[in-house]
Amino acid sequence: MSVFVRYFKWVMIVSGLLTSTMFYAAVSPIAAQRSMFGEVLDGAVAEIVVRNWGVLIGFIGLMLIYGAFNEANRRLVLFVAAASKVTFISLVLLFGQQFVRSQLGTSVLVDSIIVVLFVVYLVATRKTSAA
């Protein structure tokens, strides 16, 4: 387990880079929606919401990269990122099962694996950070 904890920053960097790709939705909301869902929301509200969604998720990715290099804030960053990813996974499974066969399904699978890794790290380091 100590090897996992010692090299965990690389898990954070890779997952941070993957998560940061959602900045794409801020730049090209229609293409991002079509890529993820196979459908597009129309109108000014959709433009605002999808762009904001992309920026917020992109910031989670940057936080993960930051946390990889800043151990003092790592647990907080992992908790926030895991909570965000669990919320996304839950929403897709509850309300968007029709999209699971698209690229969104791959995102759900990858995010699920990432959340498990984050939880394993948080549990493995719980005693260390409490001391």
C-alpha cells in the first residue's frame, strides 16, 4: 500500500488532465454536448449552463493537478473531486441511462474507477494525516 500512496500523485495528475479536458465544453459547447450525449440543448440558457459546467469541471481537473503537488491540500482536493464525480455518476445512472451507451458511458466507467482509487487513498492515509 505504501507504493500506492507514494506514487498516487501520478493518479491525480492523469485524472486531473482527463478531467481538465472538459474545458472543451466552455470553448465549444455544442460539439462537447454532441460528443458526450449525442444530443444538443438549444438556446442562450444552454450556452451559459454548458459553458459554466465545462469550466467548473475543468477547475476540478486543475485542482487535482494542484493537489498532486501539494500534499497539505491533497485530501480536501480528493474529497471535492470524488464528491463531484459521484454526483455526475449518480445523475447519469438515475436520469440519463439512455446515454450510457455513448461516450458518456465511458466517462462514467473511468470516473467510477477514479473515485475508487481516490477512496482507497483517503482510507490508506487516514491514520497518517490524523497523527
